[in-house]
Amino acid sequence: MKLVYSIAQMQRISRALRKAGKIIGFVPTMGYLHEGHLSLVRRCRKDCDMIVMSIYVNPLQFGPQEDYRRYPRDLKRDAALAGKEKVDYLFVPRDADMYPGNYNTIVEVKGISDSMCGALRPGHFKGVATVVTKLFNIVLPDVAYFGQKDAQQAAVIKSMVRDLNMAVRINVLPIRREPDGLAMSSRNAYLNASQRRDARILYEALRKARRSIEKGERSARRISEEMKKLICKVNSAIIEYIVIVDARDFKEKKTIEGRVLLALAVWIGKVRLIDNMEV
Ligand code: PAF
């Protein structure tokens, strides 16, 4: 595996790979890798000739009060994991190269970015869309892989790729969970032992909601209330949002019909966790 720090070098490598007719698969990450990321790499290896993974904690997608500074970083550990999965190139750009002093451009995807995490983390999806655009222009992937845990992010990126005619296919893979159901996330590393136990309530609430829908409940309000009641039993939990949206356009639903996404963001102590389930 080759570590690449320079944007110009990564672009040279990608252009040469494309010229040689190689299919480039790309797994963009912010590092502190877990099984969720590695499952994207494994799928990428099946589909593509070359795997590029990026590790970049993108300052643009964090609000001023958010966890940019304390976001977990461990390049040595990540490089070992990526190497084991036979990633071909690990691209680790530097802040000063990604956003130099004369940087001026922001990518904004309207509509789908406005609700849920977009409403509660102003600027977040502009930061994501901007960095992903930059990474696509540097890595020149044929296919890029994202996790369904960040369902709204995946929808924002799909919309951006469609709207801007980007020549990249977006592949969204299922959420990877711990044995007790907690969705894998780099932020789980912040949880202490009792918060880690409390965090199981997110998946329990989603499963309870799915059972209610399967039994015939069609009121989104009643289902959300039921989830709220369950989550509020956990002292460390503070609900940021629980919503039921159309799985395609992320518009909120009053009545359950067609494919819906149950989505939530909950603080467990000082740790903000998100999870979702398509039903
Ligand atoms: O999902 C992430 O890890 C990040 O939001 C991404 C897509 C790498 C952009 O910084």
C-alpha cells in the first residue's frame, strides 16, 4: 500500500491508472477505521481493479461547537488496517493543501440537505459536498462507496453527482452493527462503559418501530412517540430528532406508506449518535 500525502501526486497516480484502463474504486473516510469502513473496502475490491482510500478529517463539515478537535485520529492504526485489507493507495491530504488561504468555493445541495442533520448541523452538508467534490476531482474514481448509516449524506452525494453530471457511480452499503445492534461509528470510541450500554437503546427503538409498522401501525406520530418514550427511559439519552421520512426524497411522512426511513440522532452524554432503518 502506498501512502500519498500530495494532491498533485494523487492526481498523477489516478490519471495513470485511468490511462491504463483500471477501474478505480474509492472509499472516502475521516479515519479511525472500523468494520463499517472495512466492509466498504472489501466490496470495493470485488468491484474494482484499484482501491483508493482517503483519510481526511474535513474541518469544513464541523460546526464551531462540534468535535473537530477531539475527533479520534490514529493514522498508524488506520494505515495498518487499510494495508491488511489491501488498499492500494491511502490518500491523506493536508489541511493547508485542501483549503489554502485563497480557497473560495463551496458546493451546496439544496432540498435534501435541509432536514434532519442538515437542519441541526448548519453548514454540515455543504462541508461534506465540497470535500467529496474535491476528493472526486483528485482521485477520479469510477465508483465510490459510502455507508447507509449516514443515509442523508449518501442521498446528498447521490443528488450532487446526478445534478453536476459527475462521472462516478455511488454505491451505498448496509449499516454494520456491533453484536448488540449499535451501529458502528468512529464516534463510538468516545463512549464510556455505561454510555456504551445505554447506546443500545437506539437500535432497540428502531426495531420496536419496525415491529409496530409490521403489525399495521401507520401513524408516523404514534411511532415516533413510542420511540421517544423508550429512549427517554435511558437517563444519559437526549433526543435531537426522531423522524420518519420518505426513503427517496427525505420528506417527512405523516402516514407510513411505501419505503420509509426511520432516522434518529440522540446524544448519549456528550456523544452524538445517529442511526436509521429503512422499512
Ligand atoms: O462519512 C464520512 O466519513 C465523511 O463525511 C466523508 C464522506 C469522508 C466526507 O468527509
